[in-house]
Amino acid sequence: MPGSLTMIRHAADVLLDAIDRTAAPVCVGVDPVVDRLPGATAVSSGVSPGVSSALSSAPRAEAAAAIRSFTLDVLDQVAEHVPCVKFQSACFERYGHHGVRVLAEMIAAARSRGLEVILDAKRGDIGISAEHYAVAAFGDDDSEATGARWVTVNAYLGGDGIEPFLRPGRGAFALVRTSNPGGDALQSERLADGRTVSEAVAGMVAEVGRTAVGERGFSALGAVVGATKKADVPRLRAIMPQQIFLVPGFGAQGGGVDDVKPAFDSEGRGAIVTASRSVIYAESTGSADWPQTVGEAAARLADEVGRAAGLR
Amino acid sequence: MPGSLTMIRHAADVLLDAIDRTAAPVCVGVDPVVDRLPGATAVSSGVSPGVSSALSSAPRAEAAAAIRSFTLDVLDQVAEHVPCVKFQSACFERYGHHGVRVLAEMIAAARSRGLEVILDAKRGDIGISAEHYAVAAFGDDDSEATGARWVTVNAYLGGDGIEPFLRPGRGAFALVRTSNPGGDALQSERLADGRTVSEAVAGMVAEVGRTAVGERGFSALGAVVGATKKADVPRLRAIMPQQIFLVPGFGAQGGGVDDVKPAFDSEGRGAIVTASRSVIYAESTGSADWPQTVGEAAARLADEVGRAAGLR
């Protein structure tokens, strides 16, 4: 390979390879909420023991330091079991520039541990604003080394709200069918042509994503399809054959193994299931061995979903 | 009034009063893009003269300092002419924690100049993540003194993605009909019941907003309705009688005085027109008197729209 030329690999190829390597089509959601941090983390970040619940009103710098410490422990525990983590941007943005600084550092920390990174920011803007958001998520340059590889986006503004995120070696997951109860209000509305609104969004995502398909047949534009909406999955898959499905709602939100199966193709590919609370808060008390319980929960998630997909 | 009790006024009442006071139902959009900053600003922020176009690859701290300096000049110029500014969050987030820190400082600077502040962040998430975004936008407490008073939100996830933003003394503008060309792809789709998708969103916004109506009859949940979609405005107004319309697309995006008139009621109320590039980049060259041209453009915007609404 020529000296200074860096080959930028397609984001979907990289993610699918990482899933194959681990036989774990899963992602651990890192949604650190100060009130829920184990006591031990609060201590190690300089906050008095036993007062983690008081951190919600602690200075932003202290709170950011606490979620930094917690997140590093989580990354250390899950890196050997799963190929990917998803950071909930809101959890960090809550603490202003302190939190945003920690978020960038945690994304780098995850990548240095070999983890694929999705930034769950649900951004949705157009033109130069969307380009700015892409730079914020992915970093300043097109090198593969910095920032998140993927970001979640909102498609309500149309294709011009999505395209700026499809940069070389990067990708986006567009919200198609969300797992929350209120999602039905709009997403289940029936169009005159018989499709639902979420199916119309799926059609748009399939079309925009067609321009960015990798060697393995999947697009750099994926789709968020909630595990709690299992009945909708077959039609959404038919509309979006080239989209990797990012599937939230597993675990704490009520989705089970049977709910995520339909998202995978016959070879167990094409989807990645994400779980947050059921992994990172597997041990809700302040017990000293909480990091191990996080690792065990990540291993269990990988095994359950890997089997459901037929990869194990 | 009792000593330590602070009366938190309704966000819509405060905004409508501010518009009345100035007879200017307008908002200046602050979307600082480093490549477009006047040379003078680049100089005052420590960057060599004449190289503002090179700032796009400058270190993030330097770029953030340049947009800080520019934004302060803009705020100084527009504060006497308009009641409100809208910060494009992406322009600041692009520069990571440096930019986010400047954004918080600029929101405080705008408020200290008596300006109402909308944070154009188009956030769209649910549950505790939406609550985190609300804290990020509004500040840590319910005092009226910190953070933005309003934030823009995306309604694709339903009511549970909006409600967390309707905090005491704060409000949100939900994206209903956006001004970009691609917005039609989804928003103009026709439902089986004859409504468009954006009208369905409007109905949801009207319903969620009904719980948060102020003394002047308008809700703390407003709606973004683009000036370039004039034909849709009468029906959207009929569906959303209690929503303040935030109207982008005026000026640089092609909307004119006739396009924004339908957004106002017979008394010239119920809407606020926002313009960004046509004001803050009124003088695109590096001339030394650019701040005055920004002030003049803001005064012109206020006069044109104030007359269109019948307030002048």
C-alpha cells in the first residue's frame, strides 16, 4: 500500500466485520445519569461517598468528572464482550462544556479500546447546520481515527437533513420507528397510499442510502427500528433491504429475544441490538463489584442476541 | 410581592410583551460561520488579518474565540432594534467544548442585553434524554435568569419528546413545516384522512400545547412554519390557533414580506419572523464599518416585518 495514502473503509463494512469478529450483533448504550451512578464511582471522582444522589445538583464540572469515571469503567468492562457502544449525547450535554469535553474524550477512549462508536444525538438540521453537526460528531477531518463512526439523525426535514452525515468512512442511523409509546402518534398514521408515516420515512431512507452502499451490500445510512415495534419489522425490512437496523428497546424497555429476531436476515446479519440500562446499571446498588456485573451483563447481552441471530 | 418568592412568568407572555414593546415581531438568527466572518473580527480575536477563510482549519479554540467576538458585536448592534435572537447550536457545537462554552456565554450575553433567546437546537429525544436536553438548553434551575428561554424541537417521536421542554417560564417551538426544499418529501405526504403529515404534526402540537397556555392566549409550545410554505399557513393556523409561529426562510432563503403576512393574526400577533444571513452578513466584505451594517439590517428587518404585521 502506498506510503501516505490511507484507505478509508466503508462504515457499514467496518461495523459488520466487527460484529462478525465477536459473533455479537449488539451495542451497549452508555447513558450515564448521575443519580444512578454506583457509589464507588462517585467516590473515585472526588465526590463524598454515599452522596451520588446529591450529584444532580452538584456543580457541572464535578458531575462530568463522575460520569467520566463511570464511563471509563464501563468501557473497560464491555470492550471484550461487544463490538460497539452508543453514547447518549444528552447525558453529557446536560453538563455543558464540561460534559461535551468528557464526551469527546470518552469517544476517543472507546475507539482506543477497539470499539465501534455510535453517537446517539438524534440531530436533524439542514445544509451547513447539518454539516456542522457532522463535524461535531465525526471530528474535523476524514481520518478514521477520531470521533464517532456513526450518528443518529432525524429524517423529518427530508434527505437534505441526512446527506451531510454520509461522509467517507462514516454513517448515520435515521429514526424510522422509535420504541417509545408516543412514537405511534405520528409514525403509525396511515397515508392515502396505504403506507404508514414510518414506512414513508423508510422509503426515503432506502432511497437516500442507495448512494452509499458498501462491499457487503449494506448502506452507510442505517435505520433505527425499535424492538417494541416487532410487528412493523417485516414491512420495514422489505422497504429497506440495504439498511442496518439499530434496534433499541431491548431489555429495560421491554423488548426480548423474540422481538429482535425479525430484524436479522437469514444469515443473522443486518441488525445491531442496543441495550443501555440493563447493562450499565445491571447492579443498581453501590456494591464494590459493580464493574464485574456490567461486564457479565454485556456478555449475557452478546450471548442472548448472538444466539437469537444464529451467530452462536 | 413576598420577599423571596420569584414569580416565573409564562414564556409566551414574556415573548409577546417583548414584541409589543419593540413593535418588531422579529428575531435575528445568529449562525456564525468562521469562513464568513468579517476580517475585522478575525483580527480582534488574535487571528492574522485577511486569513479568516483559513479559520475553517484553525484550532477549535481559535475558531470559537473568533465566533465569540463576532457574536458579541452582532448582539451589541441588534439589541436596540429587535426583541429576540436565535442561536444556531450547530455553529457552536462544531467547535466541540470550546464552542459549547462560547454558546453558553453568548446566551447569557444576549439575555443581559435584554434580548429574548431561542436556542435553535432541533432536539428530539424522549424521557430522561429529553429532560437532559432541556437542562442543557435552559440551565440547571427554574430561575428565569439563565439559559435560553426557548428551544426548537423535533416532534417525530411524539408528545413524549416535547413535554419535557415545557418547563416553568420556558417554551419550545416544534418543527411543523420547514422551509427547506427537502422538507416536502415527508411533510407534504397526504394522509388517508386528507391531512398532510405536517398538519398531523400540527394537530399533535396543538393538543400538547393546550396544557401550557399563558395569559395572552398563546402556548409555551410554538411551531416552526417556514415562510417559503405560505400556501400551507392558513390551514396550519386553523389547526394551531394557540401557537406562536416561528417563521424562518425570510430574506436570504427567499421569503418576502408577502410570504410572512399570513402568519400574523388580524392584530399583527402570533408570529415571529427570523432572519439570519441577511442580517449578520449584511456586509460580506471585510469593511471596517460592518457592525453598523448589521445594526442597519436589523432595523430594516424590524421595520419591514413590523409594517407587514401592521404594528408600525
